[in-house]
Amino acid sequence: MVKMHTFIWEIFSLFLCSYAAAQPFTADFSALSDARRELHQEKYELFPTPPFLTVYQKGDKKLVLLAARHGAESLPSVQYAFDVYAPQVALVEREPAEVFGGPCTEAEDSYTAALCGKWQIPLVRADLSLEKQWQFAKENGFSYEDWQMLWMIRDGYGRARETDQPFTPAEAIASYAKRDHHAAWGELFTEKRLNAYFKKYYKQNFAETDFIRLYQDLMNIYPEKWVTKTPFYRLNHAAGLARSRFMLQNIAAALNQYDVVFAEMGAGHYMDLVLALEKMLGDPQVIDGRRLPPQNLWKDCTVEGVEEIVLVP
């Protein structure tokens, strides 16, 4: 009788496992709410400094996720993920209409795209389009001036890392007008309006600003009180969560179609997703990207011949 009960329980357990494995993965946004941000931070601090890989396994499904430090430093982690786990699809933090500019040895998303072409697996752009990001910003009360300054501060930070020359309002406006301006969204800054706006919210002169210091202050996980009141911080945080939701939707969709999924994103987005991924897939194995053995990188890589697919419209 005991053996019969044991046999029945084993059969029932197998049924439960099979039933659970057959259930589709869904993007649960409840673990992404701002109210849980401190818990997200506590969890995130258990991980190594980016870049690092997290490997999730649930049944036959595997997610290999790179929490990247944007740039060439993350390339060995991408190579390791492809060589060791042989993904069937790859998701990258790249907007739909944005080109993979520059050598693919300089950024982890471009390098991932190159390996997709080499391995002949599909590539998914898992980031929101700029149009959808702007629509989200507008619907949440942000102005086109807020939107422009978000990108100008990012631009100033990028330039400051390459040169010690000041970033003038005229240069900021010209750069934004060339790359990101949409006349239908609003009016482009004039130098006078830009200077007044920047002085109002950031309490300094634009042309004299140390953009590395400012950007680090604005992006600090534990920001000072003045930072949390700036349009940059509020818009970057709100839009970042919207983008993270879209990334989570793409991860769920990919896992429903493929057994082994690779995804790369900035470590900040991973912090947004860490609890939702744990809820969806359980605890991950963590691999410190800085401690990987030397990787045989594809030094003359190219993004030509990449097949791109859309999982979430």
C-alpha cells in the first residue's frame, strides 16, 4: 500500500512539473514598482561590479543575461556566453531604428549582433523606440525641454570622457538637432532658453559644467535630495522603468519560443528586473565578467548578415 502511494505521488509530481514547464512565461510588472526600489538595491548589491552574467534555469529553459558595463569591457562576457551556452536567440538593448554604429568591438550590443550573424541565430532589439519613449515622457507630464536636456547631459558626459574641452550650449544644440530632434515633438532649444533652463534646474552654467561629475551625481543609486528633484533624474528613472518593462516582455516572449536565450542590457536595467526575473525563473548562477579567463574575441567582426526579428510589437 505504501509503495502504491509512493508511486502515485511520483506520478503526480511528474504531472505538476510537466504542467509548470508547459505554462507560458509572462512579464509580471508588480516586482518593478518604485515602492520596491530599496529592495531592488539591496538585492543588486549582492552582485559583483558589472559586467557580470546571470544564468537562470527553469525546466528546459535557460536565460543567460549580461548585466553590462556599456563598452568593450563587456565583450568577453558576450563571447563567453555564446561559446559556453550556445544561445538560440539574442536580445540587445538597442532601439529599433538605431544603427549599430562604429566598430563592433567597441560595444556589447554591436558585438552581440555580430555573433548572431556568425552563429546564424536571430537578433531582437529589446529596447523601446525613441518615439514610444517620448510618448511615455509626454503622457507623464515631461516637456520637450526636459527631453532635450536628458539627451544633452548624456551627450556632455560622453564628450567629457573623450576630451577636456568645454561643451558649449551651441554644440549641444547642434548635436541634438543633428541626431535626435523631431520638429513634431516640440521646439528646439535656443542658447538663451537652454542656459536659463539649465541654471534653473542644475544651478550652474552649462558651458562651465563638469559633465562627468554631474552625470555621476544624477545616476547615483543613492542620489542626493537635490538630484531627485531634477527633470533628468525623474525622466530618466520613469522612462528607464518603461524600457525595462519592455525588456522583460521580450525576455518572456523569447523564453516561450526558445530553450536558450541570451540577453544583454545595462546593469541599471538589470537592477529594475532582478526581482521580476527571480519571480519568473528563480535564483541565478552569477559569473563575474571581470574574472573570466581570456576570451578569443572576434577582432575583425562585422554586423552584416544579421537576421532581426520582432517578438513584442
